[in-house]
Amino acid sequence: MCTTCGCGNSQTYMNGKAMPSHRHLDKPLRYRPLAQPIHGHTPISVAADHPSRTIHPGTGIAGTHAAGISQARIVKIERDILAKNNQYAAQNRRYLSKHGIFALNLVSSPGSGKTTLLVKTIQMLRDKFPIAVIEGDQQTDRDAARIRATGVPVIQINTGKGCHLDAHMVGRAMQQLPLQHDSLLLIENVGNLVCPSSFDLGEAHKVVILSVTEGEDKPLKYPDMFLASSLMLLNKCDLLPYLTFDIDLALEYAHRIHPELPVIQVSATQGSGMPAWVDWIAAGCRCATAAKPHLQATDPSLD
């Protein structure tokens, strides 16, 4: 359960089949053998009786709130949940790193154009690296069907009421994917700028996508996500002539939260900025491949 919003109280499905519970780390994840290489939710509202006063229910030590639960109890629950998740994430990361697999966790609010961007990215890179995809949504497999049409392997995870992927879900998906050495794993998280910021999946980087059809102040409203990310993609830039979106202000807000955050302006539909984005990915893939021999020599487990 996520102490921020209470998600996770429903069944999770992977490719239409119910996933087992993961209460205890009694057994390590067993990944599918690799194929040979081809080449704080903090609601802020204005009190009705005092329109000029802002209420911050999440200003206690937990940085969030839950009705009927003390701040100290919330802190303990969240620590327990994240500690278990981080164990799975560390296991995922060791496996990915040891086999030269560069994994990215794509995060954004709903409607930012993640899937369109993902399809375009795959089309530009599929001849350079083996690619696999993990799709996260609360319901339906529509996005997975769009990815499957590109010809790359994809696993759909439906989280039900859950508002984010966690490391155990991703590890189970990795077990089923035909992952290859020296490849690229793209993870499209559930559309949400809150909870995914707290859950490490074992990825090399989080990449936050902000579209120009959203407000410039998203980084200020959801700072944890922008702080946790290694790159920001400003998407749908082809629509700028029809909007009042202020790019300079959006960048100022993003860098106020994360001063060193790189930003690439892209249009997935028209292709502008996409070469810089795929070059960034390609550089990461090369680094992951170069680091693999050292990791294999120092860690004989997880073959």
C-alpha cells in the first residue's frame, strides 16, 4: 500500500494474469535467461471560510497525511514499504547492470505523450540496439498494443487501483521478457507525478516528460518527481504556436527545483529534438555495455 494515497489495495495483472503477492523477500527473483545479442502527496486547498488562507495537511514530519494515522506511524509504514521495494530494486539493478542493459523509467502526468514518444524512440533505435518495453497502466493494454506494433517485445502491467509501478512488478516482468545482453529496457510508468518519484525500479535513470499542453508550474507543484529525474523532456513543442505556454518560465521552475537538470525540447509527432534524445539514450547504452565486464568480474551471482 502507498501511504500517500492508499493505492495497492487491488489485484495487479501482468498480460492479463493476476500477479502473486510479494509480502516477503523470501526468494530472490529468477529472471528469464538472456537471449544471445543480435548485435508526498501534499494536498493544498483554500479554506472555504477563509479564501485567503492556504491549508497544508502534509507539513508534519511525514510530509504527507492519512486520516486516522499519526505522522510517526506514517513514517514507519513508508520506511517499511520503501525498504522492501528498494531490496527488489537493488536486485533488478544488479541484474541489468551485469548484463549491460540500460533501463529508463519514463514518468509523467497522464496525456503528456509518453507512448507516442516511446513509439518514435523505438522506431529510431531498434536497428541499433535490442529493445524491450514494460508498460504500466491502471487498466487496458492499449499502450502495449501500440508498442507491440513496432515489433519489440512488451509486457503490460495493470496496477488496478495502484498509481505507480514498483520494483517487484518490474522484476516479475523482466523474468518474462526476452531480454538480451547490451540492450535497452524502456519502462513506461503509470501516468502520475507523485508516487512514482518515491519508488526505485532498478532503472539507471528516471526521465520526466512535461508537455507544453500542461502548466509551466508543474515542477513547483510536483517537485519530488523533477528532483528525482536525470533528464526532462519538454514534449509537444510543435503546439507552441497555438498555446500561451512560457518555455523560459517552465525551465526556470524546473531548475529552481533541480538546478542541474538537463532539458531536451522535443516533438514526438514532428521529430524535432528527437535526435538529441536518442543520442542521449545511445550514450547510456554504450556506458552500460562498457561497465559490464567489471561488474561480471566482481559479482559472480545473478548469471
